[in-house]
Amino acid sequence: MSSTVTSRIFPLGEFRFESGQALPNMQLAYETYGTLAPDASNAVLLFHALTGSHHAHGHNECLPEAGSFWQPENYDGWWDRMIGPGRPLDTERYFIVCANFLGSCYGSSGPASLAPDGEPWGSRFPMVTANDQVRAQMLLLDSLGIERFAVVGPSVGGMLSLAVAHMNPRRVKSVILIGVSDAPPIEHKLSVFEQIAAIELDAKYRAGRYPLADPPSRGLALARIICHKLFVYQEGLEKRARRGVGGPNDLLVWFRPTRNTESYMIHQGCKFAKRFDANAYIRIVNMWASFDLSTLTGEPSVAAAFAKYAQHAIPFLIYSIDTDCCFTPRVISQFHRRLLMAGVSSRYLRIHSLKGHDSFLLEPELYASGIRSVLGALSS
């Protein structure tokens, strides 16, 4: 069994969002692994994916700040096989920091957190941008005495890694990205709109002012189903799905599934609705769909934003997954070539997997050698 770890809470105090709205008593939940060197030279900032958490390693059954959202499937770290002594994120060499996104529901302040009036913030919690996330996490690193660091970001965490490197180029030693490019394709932007609409159309959503004890579970489950099909290898879904066809479920009233893929999707959606907050989900997926590097950075073009990475000689390692429906190898290889054209030192690796976008979670060993080589070169 993995060693037990404990989450910590960093108080942000009053935090002003990019929207201009300022909220009091904001906080970030985070975990660290390994020991920070006396000169703080061995730090790695790790971002989690879309609806993940800061709990990347070890076993953690207790996160009071997350309430009932902290379910048994959260207890084991999502990258446990990547982090630890002798592993690519070697806790005997590196000090790894992973923080939960602001606006989420796993200990960081979000819509499910209590406002000063004792009620959940709900729809009063502002939309969160990538810049908000970066500023919050830089404040955390400052409090830990970390000036320079490598950054690792799978999926949506990779987009935030790009924002970190542009906003703080003198602080970033290297960038490792998995299954992501610099912008979401149009089909994902449309998918996010469908997901938000699914939640809004649930009568229990109540314009975002629902009691946490009676959430819009069906709308959130449907939103997850819409999204989940992008994360799996669709051609292999029938083999991956359970063979049995489920009976009554928490999502559908009249229709009964007749195919195992339908039961699989219902199971994934309903399970997710128990471990995440609908308002938090809207904020995180909207942040993903709204990501645009040139707009976030104020540069006249994406190429100009890339040029800043080259100016500060930040090396990149970029992975694609050949069965990824979310960010296809074609999209990611084009992103890599545009980095090269801007003068960025970028290495591109294509992973063969039948697990789709979720490969980095399910098969971390496929990414081990590249990550080990990049981090090892920086620390040697």
C-alpha cells in the first residue's frame, strides 16, 4: 500500500480574479513530495488534469475541505506510479509541488466553498482563467521559497504550463507537456458548451444556487458522458466497457440501456456526479475552452508568445498519444513544429497506446524515460 500523505492548505487571502471580482479568504489545497534542497534548486511544479486533484502520490483518505466529494477513488494518488524513490519524478532528487485548481472542489476555494454569509458561493463564484490559476500557484511557490522550477503538465495542466512559462519565463527551467497543444480544437469548445447546457437544463441546477445536498446530478452526469467519450479510445470502447448491461440507474427514467457501451457511459457519468460539484465543473471546463495563449499573454500572435520561450531558452518535451481523440497527434505535431519555427528547443515523442487521452493516467511507464531524461539533464 502507498504511504499516507496529508494535504495542506495555503491561504491566498483576498484574491482578485482576472474578471475584476475580489473574494475574501481564498485558499489552495496542495501536496508536496520529496525534500526541497537548501538552495531550492530541485523543485518541480506538477499540474493535474481537468477534474483531477492535487493528490498525485501516496494514499490520502481525509480531505475535510472537500467534504463528500472526496470519494474512495480519490484516495490513491493519480500519478502514484510516476512519483517516488527511483521513479521519473524521483522524490530522492526532486521536490514536487501539486496544487488543486482554484474553482475546483477538492480543497481549493470554489463554488462549493462557504461564502461569508455561510452559504456556498455557488454561481456567485467568478469564472476562473488560466491567468488566475497561474497567479495563485506562483503565490504558493513564493511562500515555499521556490524561485526556479521545472513544470510538468498533462492535458489541461499542459495549457497552464504554457501560461506559467510565458508569464514567468525567468523562473521556468523546462516544460513537459502530455496530450495537449496551445489551444482547444473547435469541436472541444462546442463540446464544453453542450456540457454546460446539460447542467443548466437540469431543473435542480436552479441558476447555480442549488443546495449541496440536492445537486443537479443528472445534468452533471450527462455532461461527463459528453466529455468522457473524448478521453477514451473510441474504437476500443466496446472491449473496454463491461460486458453486462445495467438495469435501473440514477440517470435515465424510461430508456433502458441495451448495449454495454451505454451502461459504461452511464456508470462513468453517475460515478463522477458523486465526486464533483456542478458549478466547479462549469468553471474548470470553461477555463479549458477559453484558453488562448495570445489573448492570455497579451501578445499580438501565438508565434510571438512562442518566441518568448525561445528568448529565454526554455526547452520543451511534448508527448502525443496515437489514439487520442481529445488532442490528436496531428494537432500536437503541428504545435511542435510551430514551436520549432519560433526557435524553441522542442522534442516531440508519439506514444503508442490503446488507452486514448487517458493513457498518461493508466500507463505512466510509457512516459517515464523522456521525463527522466529532461529532469535529469537539468539537475546533473
